[in-house]
Amino acid sequence: MMSLMRSLKRFNFSKVHCSMFLILLLGAFLRFSGLNWGLPYPFHPDERNMAVAITSFSSQNLDPRFYAYGQFPLYLAYFSARLLSFWFPAKFGEILKLDQAILFLRFWSAFFSTATICLAYLISQKIFASKKLLTLNFSLLTATAVAFTPGLIQAAHFGTTESILAFCFLAIIYFSLKILEKPSLKNYLSAGFFLGIALGTKITAVVFFIPLFLAALWQLKNTRAKIKVKSIFVFKIALSLAFALILTLLVSPYLLLAYKETKGTLLYEISVAQGKSPVFYTRQFIKTVPVLFQLEKIFPYALGWPIFIFGTLGFILLAVSLIKSAIKRKFNLAEYSFFLFLFSFLVYFLPNAFLFAKWTRFMAPIFPFFSLFASYFLIRFTAKISSLFLKGGKLKLFKFLIAVFRFSFLVFSLLPGLFFSQIYFKPDIRFTASEWIYQNIPSGSQVLFDTANVVDIPILPSNHQPPTTNYFLKMISFNFYDLDQSPELYENLSNYLETSDFIIVPSRRVFMNHLRFPEKYPLVTKYYQLLFSGKLGYKEIKTFFPFSQLLATNFQLQISDEQAEETFSVFDHPVIRIYKKMPIYNK
């Protein structure tokens, strides 16, 4: 008891701790609020596949029969639910329902995403302090930027692997930085622990080994001792990797137990990612330019423009600084800490950027890096401006301007995350659109809509009670993906347009991916051009935007992120368009 009291006495709950606690609280609020979005409907395909695997678990069977990912997130969700069943046996049985499995997956995504905020703070302290750049304000600024990053908030609301991977990557980097300072077995094993968890989550996380390798390399290079001492470092890293491998197989045993099936699934997924197996849901990546695509279609939306711009400037500034140091051969511990961080970023970013399939989720583990790059830029910018003002003896003016600059950056960095989060604080846009459909489209109407949605609208309310007795619609799900390859589909479309009363475009998924290639998809292109121009004989009568309009005197602005990479919007906040046939329709 006395030991505990002494520990509490040593812990000074200062302004810094209060500030960090507040940042964590805000970050957690943005991540845990609205975790039930869309339920009971599984709008995210990966989340649905993982949840379906969990619903097959029982005390006698833990084979997911789904091997695209490791079993760690599946077991974490399942066994945490089983633990709760001891206190709430009426709510959680041995076999989970689909919506329960989704909620537990999302809970752990939100948990790891919140913990990532802490790691960003700790890493910023280490790398900034190593170069004597540390100010607590900038470490707190880094944590705040991570807390309000839209892409991280979104990943926290998906019961998928991205939040866990982002956390593990930063955790490995953090302990690798600690190894640079103190190469203890504890730090090596800690890095190995998180590497094992990452591999048990997704086997492609093998690249997370790089920061640990770089830390060990530094220690080996700078140890001027006997071979016996160097062999101790080799033993430590070998033990760390062995620990990671054992842990991987413990938390994801079907990597071995279902090796053949796992290998087949992974080879297929790799083939899709490389563009060797063409599938309809990767058409948006045809003729896209690596790196430029991420800079245009992912980072501005997932990070928000302030973090993206300042983060990119910080990355460039840091890279130039390290190149200069390398040329001068002045790579001290401080410089190497930055190098470890930057190289870890590049070794993850570049291979994924050059894949054919450039999904947002592939970039999610490096979203927090941009907040640290942004803080680095602000620190260097502050130092540069400081020297100019101090020469002129204008210290007070300098402090005032820097305070204004920091505050402005903070405010503008918060806005994208706050604005994005609104989609989780109100009913899912598909519920809103469905309610309007039930009230405004007459029963018995024929409705034509794009196929290949995870869940088609209109959907029933969460209580599964139809809003109107005997209400029904004749829904025609049409395959626009193969329209240009099938004369039969063209004839069918012509007939459906004549007999349908309404058209629903449930997301940007089909039209944005095909309008880019009118020469390759002439029929699909012509169809949407005629529909959007009103020349098809159907008039747009309602559009549902997930984000609120920005209104001012004689001014209104509707913000939409449909131009972003497809999966950033279609799963949780698509724009839905509804068209009605006009009397002037002519086949």
C-alpha cells in the first residue's frame, strides 16, 4: 500500500496530463460515439465477412472459414463477448448474432484507435526530444491532430483490421526508438509482442518488422565491443522475432491449421491487389498513377487539408534534412531516430502505393505519421521565424504571432474531423433515404437501381416493421458493370427504362468509375450522361447528402467527398440520387 502511495505521489497530474487526458477523452468520444451506425444492416463488406466468421464460433469450433485476415480480431471480439455473457447471459449466448459480432469488432477498433493517440504523443516526445526540438505544446498538438483525423475516426467505426494495424505499427516504432536509447531485452520483446499481434491480424504486416531491424542495426553498428557482446544483440532480436512468430500462431492458429486454404485466399487477394485478377470493384484503379492517386484521392479526404498540407511539407523538410546529414556523414542518434521513423513510413507507403488496388484502407496504418510530420514542420518553421524576430528584438511580437499560428493550425485541423464525424451522430443516410422512399414513392412502383450493393435500399427501419401495411415496390437490380459486354443486358435495360417509374443511384460506385472511360464503356457512359442531363426522360427529384449544408446569408455550400477513393464514402456515407420518369420519356 505504501508503495502504491509513493507511486501516486511521484505522478504529478500537471497541466500536461490534464491536457492529454482531455485530448484522449475527445478522441474516444469521436471514436466510440455512433458505433451502432447502420445496424442491423452490415454495409461494410469486410466487416460483414469478419462478423459472419464470428457467428460461426462456438466452444467446439473456432475455425472462421474465412482466411483473408488473421484470427486475432475475430477471437478478441468473440471472447470479449463470451466474457460479458457471464454477467449478461440473456443478451450474449455462446453463438453471437451478426449485429453483436459487428459491435464487438467496432468496439475494439475504437479502442485501438484511441490508444493510437497516446502512442503518437509518446513518439513525438521521443523523436523531437532526441533533436532537442521538444516542446510539450507540439507533442500535445500531434496527439490532437491524430485524435481528429477523419480517416482514423472512420476506421474506428469499422469492425475491420485497420485500427489494430495502425496501433501496432506505432507501438513497434515506439519500442524501436526505446531500443536506440536502451537495448534491453524488455524493449525487444515488447516490439516483438506487437509485431506478433499485427501478423496475427493481417499477415501483410510483416513489413512492420523494419523499425525493429533498423534499431538493432544501429546497436550492432555502434557497439565497439567484443564479438560476444554483439552476439547478445543478435540473440535479442532473434528472440524478439521468435516471440513474434509464436504469438502470431497462438492468436491466429489457422495460418497453420488451414494452411492450404489460407494460402489460396492470400494468393487470390494478392492477385486482385496487383490487378492480375480483374474484378468489378477495382475498376476505379484502371490507369491510375501510383502516389499521385493517394495524394489526390486519399490523403486530402482522410487527413483533412491542413494535416495533409503541413504533413507533406514536414515530410519533405525532414527528408531533405536527413539527406544533408547523410551527405555530411553526421548521422547521430537524434538523426537516426528521425531516419527510423521516416524510413518506416516509406517502406510501408511505397509498396502499397504502387499496387494496382489503391484502397484507402491500405494507407490507414500511416495516417498518424502525417500528424507527426506536420508537427515537425511547425517546429522547424517556428525556429526559423524565431531567429528572424530575435535579431530584430521583437520577442513579444514573435510570441504573439506564433501563438496565433499554432491556434489557427489547431482549429483548422480539428474542423475536418468534427465535420466528418456528423455522419455517426445521425441516422445512416440509407435509413433517411428509405424513409423518404416509403413516404413518396407509391406502392407498386417499379424501381430500377445499380446492382452489387452490400445492402440494397430501401431498407426497413431497425424494428423491421414496414411503415405501411401491404406496401411493396418492384425492385429491378441491374448489372451495369457488364452492360457493354452483353447485348442481352442492353435489350433488358431498354425494356426496364420503359416499364420503370423511378431510378435510384445508390452511390457513386458505378457511374464515377465508368464515366472516366467512355471509349471502353460507351453504353454505360451514355446511360449516365443522359440520366444526369435529364435527357433520358427521368428527372432528379431528390438527392441525399450525408453532410449538412453550410449556410450563410445568400450563400449555401454542399460539401461532398464523392471524388475521394470509392471505399472512403460508399460504405458509411454514400450520396443517394432518386429520379422519376417524366411524361416525355421516349424509348
